[in-house]
Amino acid sequence: MESAVMESTGMESGAAAGRFPFPYAPYRIQEQFMQALYGALEAGRVGIFESPTGTGNKLSLICGALSWLRDWEEKRRQEEERLLAQDGLSSQRARPDSAGTAPGSPTRDPDWVTAFVQNKEERDRVDRLKEEHIRRKKREDSLEKIRHNVQLKYAAKRKRCEEDEAKRLLQLSKEALSQGAGEGVLDQLDHNEDELILAEYESDDEKKVVSGLEEDDDDDLEEEHVTKIYYCSRTHSQLSQFVREVQKSPFGKDTRLVSLGSRQNLCVNEEVRRLGALQLINDRCMEMQKNKHEKKSDEENEGKKRRVSRTVCPFYSYEQMQFLRDEVLVEVKDIEQLVSLGRETKACPYYGSRFAIPAAQLVVLPYQMLLHEPTRNAAGIKLKDQVVIIDEAHNLIDTITCIHSAEVSGSQLCCAHSQLSQYMERYRKRLKAKNLMYIKQILYLLERFVAMLGGNVNQNPGCQAVSQTGTVLKSINDFLFQSQIDNINLFKVQRYCEKSLISRKLFGFVERYGGPASAVKINKENQNLAGLQNFLLTLQQGSDKEGTPQSPPVEAEHDQLRAASPLMQIEGFLSALTNANQDGRVILNRQGTVGQSSLKFLLLNPAVHFAKVVEECRTVIIAGGTMQPVADFREQLLGCAGVDPARIVEFSCGHVIPPENILPIILCSGPSNQQLEFTYQTRDLPQMMDETGRILCNLCNVIPGGVVCFFPSYEYEKQVYGHWEQTGLLSRLSAKKKIFQEPKKANQVEQVLVEYAKCIKRCSQTGGQMTGALLLSVVGGKMSEGINFSDDLGRCVIMVGMPYPNIRSPELQEKMTWLDKTMPRAAGQAPSRVLIENLCMKAVNQSIGRAIRHQKDFASILLLDHRYARPAIFNKLPQWIRERTQVKPAFGSAFAELRKFHRGKLAAL
């Protein structure tokens, strides 16, 4: 044990001495980051790491983590060799010696037996090591062969082409033979309709379903997972950026990396991709897999009954997916490259990438796949003794809450009930008893949910007025009891929905018969389907009558999909109701009509879903550019998840910019000595809006380039803008800076940013009275996260007031009440008060961090509210900003400081 500790210590000090491969000479803070990361990984800690954006934190994560993994693998290899060598020596020495036992001592075991028993455990370990050694050598040799033997790739490609040609000829032959078979159009319709009927549901017990592979492929499925790093981030673009950084790093050539994603991002089957909505793509894919498994048994029964034609996915070929897996492991690829490879090899990237997980050293995946346990298990992700790095984690608590929360509207509930009733009536004679039982249970659940909203499931939800409007919160048990569904096993219903693919079957049914354009045979059997068509039509007309503005085509298509398949959304709500009673609440939001009302599940304790991650993993690193304040992570997430405080390590580093390149100021009063305090009560006063306008007018006179001004909400920004228009302040501002406003719609943001950047560039080149542009943005909007206002795009960032969340929100009030009941007071403050402050300051820190993006950048930051100077608030600013912040009670001295700063920087350019 002592030698192991010495080795560990030696390795840490070796790493600290500069053994981190890096594409260029790292900054001092990057070295510190990598050393701290290496130490946390080696000691098996849970780390909260903060490194400001613009300091190369992605590269530091890559080089620090992969250096540790390289050293860990080398240490394991050396230990294996030592034990195997030791085993070779001991097996030569250990020979059973019959002379070792004295004739007069029958009760005493021979020495060699004792030694054998004592060494059995070590021998078993050595045997396991031998197997691992052989398996690893085989895998490495195979990948090396693929890496260097181009002919193998061409051979595989040629084989694929030959197989495609053979399939095409076979299909032509079948078509030729089937001509004149005498099957009419009417029979074909009935024949195709078999796909809509639920298969027999045999058991409620959870079965381990092999994912469509032949039995002799089990060895590949059970491949042991090597020690690896799971890196996750919020969006696919962030993950692609991370993979590109790995490709550029010194580890880019010899790291086995696999990128995971959703079917929406990875599917290469155009027929499935056209469905658009993620849930529809998922269900269709699973159905096609199921068809592939059933195909064999259908062929066996061909003589007994007519075969049902079932669509199978041509890309779900195990042989081709094995080939894709090997290609993925040989060379680092991002999502786009993986999809291109899938199309080229005619192999499914979604499943092919999953087959690469066991042998991969670095797995790159989105939050949802790691933080949602059912998704994690379905993907074959095993966290036991592995390393997890969660990047861009400033919103981690909110992300876990959102992933495990669900909402359904009254319209969706009524629509699902109508669709499912029609489905049951049409296929009643073809459905097995167990299917009918579960369908009736689901119909009863839908009926009771609508009743809880004050409506009747058999009437149009858009025409049913709600007598008692308002928002009511209930515990899960109270909701189940009051809705009279506490006698139904929701776990079994949830499992039935998942295994039977009922929502997919229902969607196919509605697709066929639910739309006016669908050609439906008019006979007794489907006359009752007219009711479904009329109902869907009234729903659509009802929503149009409400005077909602015309949605863009993309949103309209999304709404149509939601209307066509509401059961998918409802399944998420049923799943959420299986949470423990104390960890969530059900919100009944009763609006004007039943259709506008909704049921929402709110997760109060995200730690219950994070606990398993930190329990199983060797190390968990929560990282981001703006992690302050970290108390939320430490107490709400890690503390509630049962993490020992001694296991938690925190690291925060400064910025790479020199101190003189940033000027943060807290401004307590404006040019007319009006105290700046933007509370809900005072911010609407004309004098407060006038003072804000005067501050901006003064600043725009001395600050070049772009100025970004953040408001607490869209409504307040609109109100201030309107006030400035009336008072003439807007025209004064427009004389110096062209004014842009952040749009609410995401698809318009890019255009505004392009125009904003063009204006600044034009002004800097031409000179004149106009010095740049002013962008009026919103905290929590698209501009406050993920947008870089580097160089002239953001020479000054202004924060108007403190963006506290709406404490009148029922969800937030319930969360505050829950925290006060379950969490201890911190420094004399109630946990609910700490939550409000932390939510506010996280939003502030995200917004003001937009300006400084690289070492030579410079900007000023202005916080307009005297409350920022309070110690409790001030200490929640990022350390690199806090250390350089000046508190200015009067506007005059602040203005002089800002003018001096920007004139000095302009002179130095």
C-alpha cells in the first residue's frame, strides 16, 4: 500500500513538473488548472472547476484529463506485467511435494495446500489480468491493422457494393414473380394496416432485450469497458467544438474517441429523418428493429399464414456497424464526420457509435444521455469506476430539473383520449386481452387528468370554460389520491407504453385516418373514424379562433406533430409521477378553458437523479467558465446527493488578460444623483428610466465600438425603449450609436448580430459622428449565453439592475419552501433567500462574461445598482472580475475613470 501511495505521489509531481503535452506553451493558469485536474482524477474526488471563457479551458481539460488517463493506463500495464512475471516464477517454484507432510500428523494440511488456498485470490486476479491482456492486445492489433492497411477498407467497401447489387437483383426477381399474383388494392390496404396493430404483450416483467444481434455475437456485446472519460456538454455544437479541440491537441492521433448523439442527429435513414420530431424518430427506429427480429419467425411461419410485410432499416446491419465501430476507434471523428461515414458505409451511426463505447478512451455525449438514467442504460453507458466531466455546467441544476420535469395541456389529454378510443374501437377484435386492459387503464388515467382540470374528456376542450381558474400545487400522493388513480400501478403502465410502442402505433393510425387529406374507405367498419377527423379539425379551428398570431412554418409543423401524437408527451408525465412523493410536486394550472389548462410535474430535488452518477464514478468534474456562486452545487446538488464534503474539491483560476485590460465598476447613482436601485417597485418610475438613458448617453460619447446593455426582462426593455422614444432620449442615443434590440425569436438573432457587427465595422473604418452600435439585450436571452462579444463587438457591457427571478412564480415559491424545510441556514440566511441571490448572480455572471474572450481583449463592465456593493452580492462575482472591481458612489468619478480607460486603450492600439 505504501508503494502505491509513493507511485501516485510521484506521478502527480511528475505531472506538475510540466509533463502535460500541449500544442503551445501553456499559460500559467492553464498549468495550474491541469495540475489541479490531474490531482482530482488521481485521488477520486468530486471537483468544481472554474476557468473563464477565453483562457483555453477546453484544451486544459483535454490535456489534463488525457495525461492522467495515459499515466493510469501505463501504471496498470506495469502492474499487470509485474504480476504476470511474478506468477511465472511462483508457478515454477510451487510444485506439490509429497515429502512435505510428516507421517504422524494427519490433522495438519500440507504446506503446499495452505499456500495454494492463500494464493487462490491472487491467482484468480492474475487469470483475469491474462484475459484482459490478451483481449486488449487483440483489440490494439486489430485497430492498428485497420489504421495502416488501406486495402482492408477498399475490400470492405467492395463487399458492400456487391451485397447491394445482389439485393437489388433479388428484389427485381421478386417483383417479376409477384406480377399477376392477383392481390387487389383493397387487400393491400388491409395487409399494410397490420403494422398499426399492437403485438401481443406477454409479460409485465422487465426483460433484458438483446438489441437485435444474433446469439453468436454475445462476445462482442459483453466486451469489457476500459477505464474511460465521459465528457458531456449541453449542445451538439459545443460537443463538436470539443472534438475539434481534441483533434488539434497532441492526443488527437492516438485517442480512441467516440461521439454519441440522439437519433435526430445521427440517423441516416431518410425515411425516418423526415418524421422530424425526436419522439417519432425514436419510435419508428425501434419499430423497425423489432420488425427485423420478428422477420425470422415470420419466415418460419410462412406456410401457415400469409406473411405480414414489415419495413426494416437497411442501415441496421451488424457486420457494417462493426466496421463503422472500428473506423470510429481508429480516428477521432465529430458528429458530422460520423454521419458521413455512416452514409458511406451504409451502417447506422447511432448504434455503430454505441458499439464503440466499451473500447473507447474518451466518450463525448450530450447532457441528456448521461444525466437521465433510462437513456444512459439504453445507450450501454456504464459509469462504474469511470471518470465523468460535465462542461458548461453553470446551469446543471436547472438542466437536471428540466430533464425530469414534464407538462401536458388539456388539449393534449382530450386529443389522446379521443385518438385512443377510436383506435380501440377499430381494432377491438384484433387486440389481445392484455392490450385492451392497458388501453382501458390509459383511457381512465386521461379521463381523470382532465377531470382534475375541471373538464370532461368527451367534450371539446377549447369550448369548456374552467370555473375556478388559478394555480394549485399538490404532492404526488395527494394528486394520485384526489384524481382517484392511486389504485393503478403507474410503473406497469409506463413499462407497457415503452415496450408496446403504443404511441407510435397510435401516431400511424392518426396519420392514416386523422387528416382530411387521407383517403379512407367508407364502410361500416370505419364510419366512426369521421368522429376523430371532426374532433381534430375542431381542435385546430378552436386554436385559430383564439387569435394567436400566425406561427412560422417550422413551429406550425412542430405543433402539428404534437397535436398528432400527444400520447408521447403524456408518457413523459406518467413517468414523472413515479418519482418519490417528497421529491416533486404536481402543478394544476387552470386557465380560461380546459384546452388552455395544463398539468405539470416539477422536480424539487435534482440530487436524487445525480446521486447515482457520483456514487458509481471514480471521479466527477463539474466545470464551466462561470461557476460562481458555487454554493448551489456544493449544497443543493452534491450535499443532497450524499457526497462526503471531504471528497469535494474546488478550483478557480484568474483570466489570461492583464489586470489593466478590464475595468469593472459598480455605479451607485446616476448623473443627476438619483440612487440606482432597480427593484420591482422603483424601476418603472420615469426618473429611473430617465437616469438610465442619461448614463447611456454619456457613456456612448466616450466608448468606441459596441456597447451591450442587458435588461432584466424583455418586458422591461420594451418599456424603457418606449419611454426613451417619448422623451427624446432615444434620438440623442441614436446620434452616437445605432440601436439594435435583441429579438424574442431565436431564428432572428443571427441576422441582428450580423447587422450589429457590420455597423461597428463600418463606423470604425469611416469615422465621423457615429462611433458604433448599442445592443439592447435581455438577461437569460440568446445574447447572454454562447455569444462572443469579443474586441470591438463588446467594449462595454452594462447590467441594468439585478435580474432577480419572479418570486411570485408558484414553481419558485414551492422550491423555496422545500429548501427552507430541507436545507440548513447558511451564514444566518434562509436557504430560499440564498437561492434567489444565486439565481440572480449566475445570470449576471453569464452576461458580463461575454466581453473578454482572449488575452489581448479589453472591455469595461458597468453594474447599475448600488446593491451590487453589498458583501453578500459582491462576493458572488467571479474572482477575476471581483479583484478588479471599483465601487463608485457618484457618476462623475466613474465617468472620468471610464473615459481614461478607453482613451488609453485606443491610444495603445
